[in-house]
Amino acid sequence: MSLEFDEPRRNIIKNMTSIEVNACPGSGKTTLLVAKLAILARKWPFAHRGICVVSHTNVARNEIEYKLGNTDIGKALLQYPHFIGTIQSFIDTNISIPYIKNSGGKIRLIDDDIVCERRWNMIPSRLKYFLSDIKGKDKRICNPLKYPNIYNIKVKETSDTYKALIKIGNDSRGKGDYTFSEMEQIAVQTIDDNPDIARIIRYRFPFVAVDETQDTKSNQWNVFDKLFPFDSTIIQSFGDANQAIYDFDNDCNEEKQFPFRELPIQLNNSLRFVPEIANLANPVAVLKNKIEGSRNPFSGNPLNTIFLFDERTIGSVVETYAEMVLDSFSAEELLKFEKMGVWVVGQIHHGDGVFARDVSSYFKEYKPECTGLQLKLSHLIDYFYLGMRKCKESLNCIDVLDMFAKGIFSLFGRYPKDGFSFHNISKSFSGLLNYCDDATKEVELRTLFLNQIKLSSITKWQWDAFLEQIFRIFSNIIDADMARRDFSYTQWCQEGDLALGGEKVNTLCFYKDGLPVEVHFGSIHSVKGMTHLATLVVETFRRTYNIKNILPWLSETTKKSPTPNELSRMKCLYVAMTRPMGLVCLAMPKASLKSIDLQYLQKLGWNINDLTCLEATDT
């Protein structure tokens, strides 16, 4: 997508005061930020003071680093004295880790999943059963709401249950294991107790940019608010309040939401989609500043459609949608925008056992891509099988290397030598290289991983040799004797013995008069930040039907304020509806809508296609 720097965007680039920019989908927000950073890098006058650029996710950070790394000027920002990373890594590196070490504490591991699992396994069985029964709580209950000893359970703090949690938390931190939220809370406490820390960090970073600010956790923003007050430093935040769709556990300050201050700068003109899509998405925007679409770049005039179906015709939804895509765009347009893709998305991957419950209700064979977060990888070799599978699917070596690296990091966390401090946040291949204590070992690791990628399978002999080489490369970190004794984790297994969930199935191909269209399937969260040619948002179910629940706002038939649950669903639908350039569609059970609802929706510009008169198609 080409970006024209019109006057509002030029004003943002030139602005050197604290501002908040609320930018609609497709407005070129990240490209605008990168352009500003490149200009600052060219004119930066300080040798030992830097620019700080943070984001919530590694994905957003990687996008900024990639775009900056394409120019010599931008590359300067990737080095000292500047900082580009996640907001979590900034907090840990500059505040929490130094404080803990200066206080005589240890840092062995910073991670939510592993640390909470370790603590959960330390809880006596009788108390674990009791805790599991409290509102369905799980191991995340071991992550305190406030540091160090305030947990989200309704029992007396003098009870044996609460005392057990306090002891387990203290013992865990004494060994050097912390959760992300504990590091954030320690940072807040450290700044409160030592105000000079904020003053020193402000001096080191006179300019701060925060990308994807709407996804920043309240605990994290509390830290940044203390470090970089709006009125005493230059901090510029970029985001879109309508796209804040992530829920964070144990985030105890949910009232703080971007934009944090009144009158943010608005970028309401999208360069992604046509005006018709903007008009249909506006009703479910939480902030009611109207987004504007760009001109129609397509030869035809796609009809944005709501498909109505019942239990007999739900199998016809995707096929009818694919036919509409083939009718709406020319062969040249389908080829030109092939990389953007044609998508079917829903809020729920796998929901309750009801009609139209999830994405797989519309495509029975649908199986989302398996990731290390979705899988419970019970063996070290799982990471390598999964990495090699990714290599075959994507041919993207860095994703494969990152999966291999996660396996090695799991060894760091499980079998650390005494005195080793493990605080890598990204767990990427580049992060793993930082733990090689000399250049020879770094080359050896690169060669080892390269040879691993080339294998189509792993024999027991190859695995044992690989493992011994890893133990030798990281002999200063991994307790090899401890790892060898834990045979259940480090043993060789055949891939067929592992519960990797099978091959992913998330595409279908349709043809019309020899013209193909490939339809991709996924969750709304999985496509956030993407641009599609066309998007179909299907109804899904969690306690209630998601789209039906917010139908009064979608059809503009209510003026009441939505509940928090309704707000969450509106944001998800808004994110999904603002992915496509040219065609947006919805699919809903016919029983969910009354005739008056259809009248209002048609008045807004929706085309209604009732599939219940068609013969059912089994997908």
C-alpha cells in the first residue's frame, strides 16, 4: 500500500510535543511512525541519549525493525543509545531486573506459563482441588494481582489456602522465577520508592514512541505514565481504540484505555477500503468518530452482503461467498491481490456444542495452525518436529529457527545451572545467539540448526547426538546431568507419537469457469493487522451468539450504552469488518434476525442473501 503524506500526516511527522494519535484501520499508522523515526535519526544530535520505541507485541516491534532496517539511516536506531523493543522488555531491562539484582535477588526465568505451572505443581493436591473449584480458576491463579501477595480468590488471608499461595509465590521468586505482571508491579513499586530512576530514564530517552498503544496493558502503562509524564517529556502514542481486542489476565486497572487523554489527533481516512465498507463498519466502532474510505479501485461494484442460513443450508455459506468473490472481481484483480487473500473469520475457533458455534461449523475439516502457545508440548523434540513442519508449510526459515530456539529456551528454564540468570523475553533465534559465550559456539549453533532444517526426520541416534551438542554449546547454562535424568522430557520419540494436532487445514479452493479463488479460514484475532481482498465474518457462539448480541448497534437501532461484554464483541466485529479492501460479508442464522432488523440493515447498505431456499451443500 502506498502512503501519501497529506497535511494531517505531515503535521504529525513535524510535531515534537507529547501527542496521542488515534488512527483508523488502513491509515498507514506504522509507516507514518517509521518515516518520523527515520527523519529523527538523520537529525539526532546526541551520542549517549536515544530514542525509545516500544510496542505491546513482538509482531509490531518486528515490523518497525524491518522497515527501519531497509535504510542506513534507520539502521542507526537499532543500535545504542536507542531502544526498540516490546514495552515488557523495556520495563524488565531498565527497571525490574536491576532492582531485583541490586536487592540481592536472582533472576532465573521471566514467563507466565512456565512460572505459573511450576507454582501450580507446588500446591498440595487438596488445596489445588479447592482452588480449581473457585469459579473455574486454573494455574493462572498463581500470578498475583498485586505484588507480592494479593491473589484473586475469595478466602480469608489468614486461611491455610491463602498462606500456601503466599509461601509458594515467595519460594518461587526466591529461586528467581517471576511472571510478567510481577515484573511490571515491581517496576511501579521501584519508581515510587526511587523517584530518581524516572528522572534518569527520562534523560536517557528524550523522545518516546509507543506503537499499538490500544493493546498496552494497564499495568504496563502505569509504569510508562510514571516514567514519562505527558507534560514533562515527549511521548507520542499511536493506536486505534476501536481495535483493542486483547483481554489480559490479572490486569487490575481496566479503566485505563487508549486514548488516555482528551482530544487525541484523529486519522480517520483509511487508504485500505472503499467508502461502502467504512460506512458499514462505523456503527460498531466504540469511538464514534466516523472513518472514511478511499475511492473504489476495482472495476466492478462488490455487493457487501449478509448471508442468512439455517441448519440445512449452513454448508452453502462459504461456497456462495466464494462465488460472489469470483463475480465481484476480475481475473486481473484476483491475481493482483492474491497475497492479501480471501478470508472467512469468526470470533471463536472452537465453541460450545450448539448450531453455528465456531469457524469449523462452516468448514468441517477446518483445523487452525498449531503454535507452541496452543499446544502443550510435553517433549523437547516436539519443538523440532513442529519447526520442521513449519518449514515444509511456509519455507520461512526464521519461523523454523525461532521454534527450535523456543525448545532450547525450555531447557534453560527447566535445567538451569546455579547462578544462571534467564530473562530473555522474545525467545527468538536471535535472542538465543546472545547466550553463546563466544563466536565459535555461535557458528556451531547456526550450523547445527541448519543441518536440522535439512532433515526430513530424526532418528534416535541423530537426536542423541544433537542433544549432546546442545549441552556442550550451552555448558555454562544447562545442567546436562539434570536434563539427562529427566528422560521423559528429553527422550527421542517418533512424530506420530506426539499430540501435535495433525496437519493444519485452513484453506479451500473454489473454481468458476476455470477461474480459481482460495479461501482462507481463521479467527478474528489471528488476522488483526492484516489486509484482505474480501472478508466473510461468520456467526459464532460463546454463551450467546456474538454478532446477534450486538445487532442493535450493527443496525443502528439503539442508542443505549453497550455493556463491557458487548463492547468486546463490537471491537472484534470492527476489526474483522475493517480487514477487506473491496468486499465485506456477514453470515448469520436466519432465526437471529427479524424482518425489521433486515429493513434497517438494508437501509444502511447491506445486501441480503437468503440461502434457506437453496439446497444444502455438505462441506
